[in-house]
Amino acid sequence: MNKLIVQLSKTGDVIGLLPMAKILSDKGVRVGIMACKPFSDVLDGVSYVEKVVFDGQSWEIEKAVTLAKTLCKDVVVTMTNGKKEDIQKFAYDVAGQTGAVTDSFARESWKLAGMLPDWGRYPLVFDKRNAEREAQYLPKGKKKTILYATKCESSPFPYGELLVELLRLKYPKCNLVDLSAIKAERIYDLLGLFESAHCLVTVDTAHLHLAAAVPSLPVMALIQDTPLYWHGTAWRPQHHFHCRYKDFPRRALELFEAIEDFQLTKRVDPMIVQPAPVKANGNDNWFFIQDGSCHRDAVNSVGDNTHFPMLRNVIIMALMKATSPAQAIILTANGTKLEIGKLAWPTEPSYAYRMIRKDGKDTFFPVVDLFAGTVDFWRKIFPLIPDVVMATDGFWSRILLEIFKMNNAVEIGGVYRNAN
């Protein structure tokens, strides 16, 4: 092996490293993953990783590292959970860090391996699937199948029984499949079932990580938020609904709306991005930043009571969802309404001021509510964008306007409105 990754903890954590291993393998690197025996079976589903079983406990990091160094010269520990002193010594110190520096444990593992820029950009691939084993879990008949997983040892969801009861009451004619009750020989034997399902409703567990192998599967993700957002799984473009555990009672109705109405696989150019939990007015190209889906927002970054997202994180999410460098990304302020039929998106960077409509008349208001540019343009200006909250005070808009003007953006007034 040219590189050996030590990841002793849960199956979901091991799954999260597989795209990284595939990237390295495609570059000609022989990569191995050392996992504890109970979590190592998932590695049987891939050909691009050398499976190394650690016959010990997940907290015995020093023992595992000592063994790993007898097998490979290049050993990296991607664990973020364990004895604090061992995580610091064998993970953070080696990476030159005094502690965590990213916004999620999932990203942190990639940072420790020196591959953070590649996180979320490459698919999860299981190339040693077993069709015969998968077939036994495929649904019978033509009923719509909704998968759900509500049990998790490391991140227990407090409303699991309530969620199951609501699903049963709401969808009596659907085939509801409890993934927690399926004891598959290998967890990736569920992929055939995933491919046939209408959607997956899951708490922060291994099934959520496995879903990345089926990007066409709409995922309703219920995400851990204690003690910090950092302990929850990072947002992915297939997360059609993304909700923190503590927000579920407030957002439960949104979950059912999401299950019944989505256009996940339909990608329309341009993409319209807005941090607001409002309806898309029938336009499939709207992408709303849901409460808590940004791993950094005003709640956990500045102690606010409202989930205003951080501007840089919103742009990162839009770039992750984009399908090509030439696709247009239209960023709008909270509550902005667009007259789609009258809108002609320019190919050059542009911005538009607010027009307040009342009784059929528009009045100019000196705040910019819309910024448009291609994926390539947003990537170009991203290093210039400061870490600010995308709140309703307009400061983020004023800053972004100056950056757009510095890059020769043009004004395209009159293309949108704020309805009162």
C-alpha cells in the first residue's frame, strides 16, 4: 500500500471515506483503510481499497497506528471521535492543527487527509455489488416505496416513534420500509432497494451516508445538532429536505411537503438560490437554503436566534449543486419574487435593485436583492467574499455589490420585485 487510512469508528464514517479512496486509486495510489472488525464489512463492496481489519476497539488509536506503520509508510488518521488526547496526537497534530477547523466532522476527516477541496465533488461507488443478495430486498408490486430509518446509536433522534406514526398515517397506500429492521449481509446490499424507492427519510446514521451512492434518490435528512452542528452530517445536493433534530417539531409539515413534491433530478439553467422557506411558485429551478442546512449560520456562528445562513456557505452549496461551469447561479435576498416570464438572464455578471410593488405600482428601493453570474464567475470571486451573515440588514448585499462592480458587473433593473 502507498497510503493507509486509519478509521476505526462507525460504518458511516468508513463509507464517508470511500470517495476519497476512489480518487486516490484512480490516480494510481494503492490505498488501504483500517477499520474495526464490526465496521469493516462495507469495504468488501469496493475493489479500489485494500481492507485492513483492526482486531481491537475503536478507541485504541495508538495501538492501531503502531500496527498501521508496520504495514505502510504513509499512515493518516482521519478519526475525529475518540480519546481527546489520542485524536489530538495522532490526527490533529500530524495535520498541523490545534483542533477542528472545518464545519462538519465529515469534512474534517477529509481535511486531516489533505483532501478537503475534493469533498462532495466525487461520487460514492460500490463496484462489487451482489445482485442476488440485493434482489431479496426489492419491493413487490407497484406501490410507491418510502424508505425510512429512525434509529441511530451515536446520534439518537428523539422523535423517531412520532415520525414513524406520522408516516403510517400520512401514506397508508405506500410501501413503507423500515431499514433499521433489515439485517442485510452487507449494508450496500440495500442499494438496489435505494434505486427503486421514491425517497429516503433518515436520521443521521449509516443509511444517510450510503444514500450518496444513489444520487438520484431524494433524501429527507434529519441531522444531529448537539452538542454542535459540527457533529451532524454535512448537507449534500440530494438532501431535498435537511432538518436539524431540534427543529423537527416546527418543520414536520415541510417534510411531508418535500416527500410529495420534488423535482430533484430535473436541473434547469439558471439555478435561483434564496435563503427562505417559501414556495417556489411552480418553478423547478429554485433552490432554497433551508433552516440549519448550512453548517455555519447565524445561530451557531454569532449566537443569533434565527438561521440566517453565512454568505460563503450559501455559495458553496450552490456550487455543489451546479451541473456545469457555464450554468448561471442567481442569488437573491430573502423574500424576493421574480417575474420569470419577463426575465432574460444576461451572460455577463449582473445585479438588480429592489422594486417594491404595491397596488400594481413599483417603487425603487436602494438595496440590491439579486446577483447573477456563471459558476465560473462565482468561483472566481469567491476568495474575495468575506465571512458575513446573509441577514435582512443588507450589509452582505452592499459588500457583494462592490465585489460585483470590481468585476465589471452590469445593472439589470426591473427584473424582479418584492411583493408585500
